[in-house]
Amino acid sequence: MDRPRLDREQTKALAETRFVRLFELAYEDGTRYFVASRREREDLLALRDEAELADALPDAVSCCLVLEIEGCEPRMVLFHEYRYPTGQYLLSIPSGLIDERDAAEDDPLVAAMAREVAEECGIVLDERDTVTVINPLLYNTPGLTDESTALLCVVVRRASEQELTPAGAEGTERFDGFDLLTRDEVWEVLRQGRDMRGNHYPMVAWAGMTYFATDQWRDADQGADA
């Protein structure tokens, strides 16, 4: 089936702020649709053709962060981050927007993810660690927004326990403690559908926990080492 034809001239911004904009998409058949986006009008995904969409850079990166300490069972690193739209601290995985510096790197996804892990967890990645792209672009809520994230897997190997700290957090970011969970503990959170505090959690956290609990991270890690 053909895609609905967008009237580019009539598509317009209704509200603009520093971080988010509201657009009215106008279609030639008279359909109107409202979209929230982080992008400028000229960069809206709705205005791109399929070939351009295939190579689009996501807005953000998120990762399943695995900590391997010698002599210990691998654990997934999660934390509680305040999410303003919900008014709660939600169980979260390292995530953040791709900035201009990241976009200029040879591998923007890996560069952005390494920066976010350092800022939100205090872990500076080095040659012992592996970073694997699980999926380069996933739409978050395509009925409301064109916002997207890449999902990665980061495996950190250390000889002793790491001190985790969100000391690099910026702006409105607020954190309330880390949870280092084993595979069985992550499975329990998945079964419950709520975190250890009884709160629901974001879909991207569910995706990262599922990736860890099903041991897919081990295959990705072995492939990265090969």
C-alpha cells in the first residue's frame, strides 16, 4: 500500500521550546496529525523517504550494562532516575541524547554510549570492555512522537568492585540509587512487571533486562571479542 502523501508546505510547527516541538502534519487527503519531536522541522522523520529513514541517526542511545567482576556472578547495572512526566523515580538503564560531538565521531552510537555510561555510572570504558549495537534505531512511541533510541550492550570487566556514581549528571537529571541485579533477580523484576519499589518501569528498561535475562548479551559479547 502506498504511503499517505504529506503536504510539506502545510506541515508546520505549532509550539517550539528548546528541547521539544509540536508539529501538525498535513496530508494531501485532508488528514491532520499532531507529532511531538525533538527535531527541527526540516529534520522530521515524516518528511524523509524510506532510503533516508534506513540510515537515520536515532535521537538517543540506551544500553544493557553488564558488570563482570572477577569471581562474581555477572550483574546488570540499573538505577532509579526521576522521570518528570510520571512524577516518579523509575528503574532505568544508562541512556541519553546523541549530541553534536557524538554525531561527528566515526561511530556516534558507541561514542554517545561511552559518554553516558561515564556520566550516569562513573565508569570510564577501556580496552577490557566491549560495546555492541543490538539495534541501531527503535521508535519509542510512534503514535505520539518520532523520538527514537539505539539499544546497545556494554560489558564492563574489572578485577574488583566498581564504585558507581552519577556524578556526571547534568541539568534536570536526578538519580536515587543503583541496583546491581543477577540474572535471577532480573527475571523476577520481569515477572513482577514492577521494580523492587513497586513502580512500573519504561519499555526500554524492559528490553535491556530481557536481553540480559535471556543471556543474549553473552553471544553479543563473544562476537565483539572475536
